[in-house]
Amino acid sequence: MVSIDEIEKHLGSKVRDPYGRILGVLSSIYSDVDGSVTGIEVMREDGYLSYIPSERVNVSPETLIVLPEWRVEAIKVEQQLDRARKRARALEELFSSKEIGSQAYEEMKKSLEATLSRLKEKAKSVRSTLRKRLGELEDEILHIDKAINHLKLGYTSGEIGEQRFKTSIEGLRSSKAKAIDEKSDIEKHLELLEKLENEAIVPQKIPIEVQTTQPKIEAPQQTQSKPIEVRIVSS
């Protein structure tokens, strides 16, 4: 939770994203009576205001950092999947060590399965958002490369002066580096989401070993046969 005391000193200062881009200037703060900030207004360079909820705001001594929406959503789902994974493992251990019975295990397993189903739907939506942003950044990087190449052509042909060339190409290279940083960040979150989804599997019920005994095959009892009576008939 961000307090108004932490953020007030940044009023009128530049607001940046985690990759160093300037988003605008902090122009207003929304807060509750307990001093907790609920959101901020950022004045963009085009003169329009952008409302940012407090969950996307990080305060450092030097500046105010606004996290991208995709990153906040990804972190939420990652934390929930990680918690579900730990619960699944704990449930398996408890049942395996006979700390809980079959009925309790089945009830908790059913609840965990429902939770994981919802989380996987969330994760699917977040991954879609990340891939969309990834495509935008890849296009942006290609666009910057195109601008750099044309700038180099103009400088090499003598159409653009050295000082203006240096200033412009530094800006373009800085913009490209920030786009690459965000792209790498998205790729890491995509990989982590996939890993957590695969690991957060509800344990299968451990079968209880049933002791089966082979029926003893008893040898048939030998019955003593009576001697055959032989009669001799005289002729």
C-alpha cells in the first residue's frame, strides 16, 4: 500500500515506467481518509490525463515508477499459481503420511481442482495479453531500426550534420534498448507462467495397497481304501 506521505513529494515530477520511459508528470493524487493512495493522475506530453490505480504505482526515493498493466496481472496470476502448487504438494504429503483421511483428501482435492481451473483460465488470458504486447514491441524495434538506418544514410551522405545525427541516434538507440528490456521481461513472465501452470497439478489420489493373500490350495485328502473282498466259489 502506498501512502500519500510517500507520494506527495513527487507531485509535479516526471513519472517513468520500469524501463526508463517517461510517461508524464504526476499531477494529482487520490487517497482515502486513512492516507492510503487509491490512484494518481499523470499528465502526458500530449496534454491528456491518464488515471493509474495504486496497485501499479511503486515509489522510490528518486522517482515514481508506474508498472505496465500486463506486468501487474502477470505477477498476480504467478503468485496464485505458485500458492496453488504448494497447496497441491502439501495435500499430497498429508495424504501420503496419513495425516488426513480419504474423505477430507477428496473434498480438498475437489476444491483445489476448481481453483486451478479458474487460475488456468486467467493465465491463458494473461498470456494472450503478453503475446500481443510482445508483437507490438517487435514491430516497434523493427520501426526503430528502420529509422536508425535512414538516419545513418542521411548522415553518411552529408545531408545531416554530425551534432544533430549524434543527438538523434542516441535517442533512437535508447528507445530501442528500452523496448528490448520490456520484451525480455515479457518473455521471462511467459516462461514462468508456463512453468507454474505445468507444476500446479492436483495430485492424484495415492492408491492404498490392499494385502491380498493367495488362497491356499490344499492337497486332496487321501482316503484309505477298504480292501476288496474276494469270494472264491467252488464248482
